[in-house]
Amino acid sequence: MEFQCPQGSWQPETTYSGRTHTGAGCADLWVPRMDDTQWYKHVLHALREVGKQAAFGRGPWCKMPYHFHVCDLDTNHEAEECAWQVAQYRLGNDGLTAGARDPFPYRPSPIRKWTFKA
């Protein structure tokens, strides 16, 4: 499976993402079959299981096209909004509205830290 990245880090402020992508560690990912709910949940679960990122599911339920919004858990220089989303992820929230529960509540316990090994 190949992810496409329609929006990465260090992007200008937009009307649809605000300032979330203006710093490091934030990206939107898209893959085929996004409208298959079971498959969608499976991929979101896998992104969270791998660690290192707060992976959020986005789609019609939040008035957005289907995609995965990911924020690096351990980066420096992320936008304030991205850092806020990581904090919301750790609280089990959706990263869009303070205190709004994530419709996809699974989080690995503990939240994993991905590390690169050469």
C-alpha cells in the first residue's frame, strides 16, 4: 500500500487546515479505498500501532474529505496547533475541538514511540 501525501509540513496557512501544517511534523495522508469503513479503521489502527504519530481519521463526519491527519509525537518546531493536537490525541480526543472525543478511540497503551535503527 502506498500513501499519498497531499499536504505535508512547512505549508502556508490555509482555510481548511489553519496553521496546523505551518511547522514540522504534520502531514495529511491518503490511500485508495478510503470510503471502506472497516478498511479505514484498520489502517488508522495500524498507523497508531506503529507509534511516533498522533493519527487522526478525517472524513464526512467532520465535514472533510477522507484522509489521515498525522502529527509527530516527538518533533521540535511544530506549529502550536500541531502541538495542541498531539496533546488532544494523548487525552483521547479528536484534535479538532477541545474535549471532543475521538470517534476512533483506540490508542496503544502505552502510546508507542517509534525509533529509527540503521
